[in-house]
Amino acid sequence: MLKRIAIWSAVALFILCLGAWAYRQTGQAAWIHGATTALRGYPAPSPDLKPMRDGEWVAIAGDHAYMLFTDGWAVFVAHTFHDSERIGDVALLRASDGTLYISHFHFCVGVTEYVGSPRPQNIQGFLQKYKDIHGWKRIPNS
């Protein structure tokens, strides 16, 4: 009898954990879908858009940020678990060529605090420097 209770308890715990995981994944997938749609709608940065401080290369523009490379740009949005544990940490960027990238790095205070000098030449230079730190991955078919 005790063995049966232990087995059913383990099965119930597994199902509960699986349901919690699926609930979180559904919320994150919806956020990613909405954010990628928004990213595709953001225009190229205007020529007069400048970083807030000299020597920096990231400019904030409302609910998103532009990474101003020497050759090209990328637009960045992020969500942290502080806003919703259901969605968790997820960040997206769209390069000027339309390619999308995803990261699950915790950009708690935005991207400007996690990038430094020198300014990358282009998206490839950015990824070469920050891919391992931030865990950027290209979204297939983007």
C-alpha cells in the first residue's frame, strides 16, 4: 500500500511539474511572438538618434533600444522575470539585415549596462564578442 502511494505521489508531482513548465512556455512563446512582430515593425534608427553618453553605442528609443554599429544596427527588446516569472528572462534583437536573435540572459537593467567599448563594427562583431556572455542564438528562418 505504501509503495502504491509513493508511486502515485511521484506521478502526480511529475504531472504538476510538467503542467507548470507548459504554462511558463506558453507565456514565453506568446511574448516572443508579440515581440518579434514589434521588432519587425521598428524602422531603422534615425540619423539624429544618439546614445545618452559619449563613447556609448546603444541608444534608448521608448520601449526598445538601438545598437548603433559602425556598419549597421540592431534593435533590442527584453523581458525579465522581475516583470513576470511566467515569461522569465528573454531578449530579442533584430539586425539591420532582418535576422533575429534570442537570448535568455538576465538583462535586469537593460542592454546598456551589459555592453562596453569599443563599438562593434557590425552584428557579426557584436556576436563574436557577446554571443557566449549573453547566449545569443539565431532564430531559424529569420
